[in-house]
Amino acid sequence: MLKELKPALLMLALLTVLTGALYPALVTGLAQAVFPHQANGSLIEQDGKVVGSELIGQPFSDPKYFWGRPSATGPIPDNAGASTGSNLGPLNPALEETVKSRIDALKASDPTQTAPIPVDLVTASGSGLDPHISPAAARWQAPRIARLRGLNEAGVMQLIEAHTQGRQFGLLGEPRVNVLTLNLALDRPGKP
């Protein structure tokens, strides 16, 4: 029995070192050398302090800021440790009620806005953590932002355009706006 156990334990030790130490160290080292920003979580710093990540949505509720997609990570919104979708199908009455309450909240935040509300402002993403909204969702919020901050609406629209990312490689996905970077730009001196 010892004869069979010794090679098995040696293989276990070898594979543990290879797959549990050497391979992760190699991949981590390559990532740090080639893509350090992404390997460290795509963190956004302001004044030497981390304010968020480009990859995780942030909760904004102040009407003077752009709002992101609703989060499905209750009870704490945009909790990266609780990534999940709502798992409610399109015919589920609970989804219909949730969307209706989100529509009512958006209309209450800007009663003068009569344009149709973009769907990404009332539905959560698959992960519940999406940091992006569509350019249409950002433009829908522009009049409220401009009015509450005393800014020119055309300037807010230019800021949205400046923060709109195109399709990846020119063909994958849809154009999108990172809500955190857009809101940080709103707070910078010399904004529109």
C-alpha cells in the first residue's frame, strides 16, 4: 500500500506547487507587468484617495448627480460581495411593480422631463453591479443635472459626449457612459 501511496502523494505535492503557487505567481506577475491598472481592479483615485472602480457601479442618490442602473444587490446597493441578478422574469408581477416604482421615482426627481425613460434606468443588469448607463440614459438626466447645478444644458451634454465610450474594438457591445467618471468630472473645477 505504501508503494501506491508514495507516488500519489508526490504527484499531489508537485501539482499543488505547480497549480497552487507557480502558475498563479506567473499569471499575477504577467498581469502586473502588462496590465497593472486592470490587474489592480481598475481603481479610480482622486487626490490620492481611491473613490471607486471603473468596473463596479456606485450608488448615487443625490439628484445633482447622474444615477446609474438600479442595483440588484440589496439591501446594500452596488455591493460587489453580493453580485446577483434579480432573477425575475419579464412576466413576473414583482418585476412590473419594481419597474413601476422606479419610473415613479424618476418622474418625481424631474417632473419637467417628459421624454420616454430609457430602460436601463429602471432595470438592473445581470450582475446588479453595472457601472455604465447608455448615452440615452445620461442625456435623459442632463436637464435635471443642469438645472440643479446651475449649468448650461449644452455643456452637460458635451460632458456626456466626452465620457461616452464607443463599442469595444469598434464592433462589440454598445456605446456606454461610466457613471462614476462622469460624476467626478461634474465635480471638477471648470466644469461646463
